[in-house]
Amino acid sequence: MAAVLPRTTTSDAPASAPARKAAAPATGLALAALATLVWSGSFVTSRGLHDSVPPVQHAFWRWVIALLAVAPFGARQAWRQRRLLRRHARYVLLASLLGVATYNTLVNQAGLTTPAATMGLIMAASPVLMAVFERLGGVRLGARRTTGLLIACAGVTLLFGGGTAFSPGNLWMVAAACCFAGYSALLRRRPVELHGTGFLFATFLTGAVLLLPAQAVSVTVQGSFHPTPATVLPLLYVGVASSAVAFFAWNRAIALVGATRAGIVYHLQPVCVALLSWAVLGERTGLPQLLSMALILGGVVLGAGSRR
């Protein structure tokens, strides 16, 4: 919901536009960091709920809660944009399928067997896929950003030891990383007339509807989970913070700095997830993980700078 700003004089306008343009990269990177930090907690909840809430039901109720959280801000805007949403129905459907319905369901499925820290490090590979998608779309990455990506990738690769890289849970996470990278690259091509909260509401609603058949099957076959503070509070976190807040921040970040540059910041996620999983779930972090985190952080610092 846009705030009403006071009128500016003609002399003020030329000075304010360059200032806003100069602040955009910093704002975009800050929003990407916020989304990454909040999303890190969702990997911990996926792992923490693996034995109490089935993956599909976890995803479905996440988006129902997110839909309710966004509705006061996005429902009216989505209604005003209904003709635009119908015109771009294929785009909205694809974004909802990749970023809402499929991605989080795959993450929850991986959480059945894969530690949260490992889930975070595999997801750190998704910015590489974002960069590939953007490069295929004609975006030049630049030497500095490419070097930062390679260093961060080296940190991720270092963690793939012990012969468990191709376990079922890890493969589910690889599929999730592909979906998220595709969603992020797709955001760069979002029609400019589709505004933020209205677009979010439309994708959340479409994603929840897409999950309805799987939700019905899960309830029939696996039974409903028992709502207790231990299940409801994590679902509220992923529904409000990890969905409504983080997706809005991420979408805005990509609009300001692009998927590749935001993706560099996303490499911070395994660091955040490792720390949270250690504090909340008691998962240990050893020397190889710490060395990998150092490489990832170095790649983020190098690659998040201006393109050249």
C-alpha cells in the first residue's frame, strides 16, 4: 500500500531521482539478506516437523496462513488487477507452480531424512542456476560477480563429502533448488504492470489451489496432523515470516538488483541454517563446514559488489 507523499518542487525532483537510484542496490541487497535470514528458519522448521506434519500438509497450511497474512494488503490490489492477472495467467500459474506449490513441498519432503544444515548448503547452489538462467537470457555477469559465484560454489562443493551427496533427501533438495532458481529468474521477467502485494496474493492463492488435490490425498492416506503449540507455532512462522514477509522482500530485491546479484547474497543461507540448526536442533557443525562457510562468505562479499 503506497504512502501519500508531499508534492515536491521542480528543483527537488532532479536531485531525488539520482539519490533513489543510488540507494536501490543497497536496499535490494538488504532485502535479499532479510529474505535469506528468514528463509533459513524455514529449513529448521521443515526438519523439526518431519515426524509430526506430513510434507504436503506442511506446505498447504503454510500457504493458507500466508494467504491470510497477505490478504489485507494484496486482495484488493489483486482484484483491481484481475484483468491483468487473467491476461498474464500463464505467467502467474508458472510462478505459483515453481515458487509456491512445488518448491516448498520438495523442501519439506527432503526434511524427512536430510539434516537442516545439509538442506541449506544444497540450496546455496540455486544462485548458480539463477546466474545460468540470467546469462541465457542475455544478462552479462561480469568478472567480479562470476568470481564470487565460483568461490561460493567452492564452499558448497567442499561440504559434499562422505558419500551421501546422492541420498534421496539430497536429491529432493536439488530439485527444490532448481525450482527456486527458475522462480527467481522468472521474477526478472515479471510484467511491470503487476504490482507487488497483488501479485503475491495471486501467486499464494494459485499455489494453495494447486496443492489442494495433494492435500486431499495426504489427509486421506496419512491422516491429519494434530494441532498443538509444537506444530502450530512453526506453521505460523513459515506462513507469516517465511512466506508473506520473505517472499515480498525477495521479489522486491530481484526487482532492484536482479536475480544473480540477489542470488549471491542467498549464498549466506547455509551459514544461517547451520547456526540455527545447531542452536535449535542440536545439529553439529565441524571444521569442514566452518571452512565452507568462510568460502561462502568470501564469495558473497566479492560477488555482491557492482558488476564489472
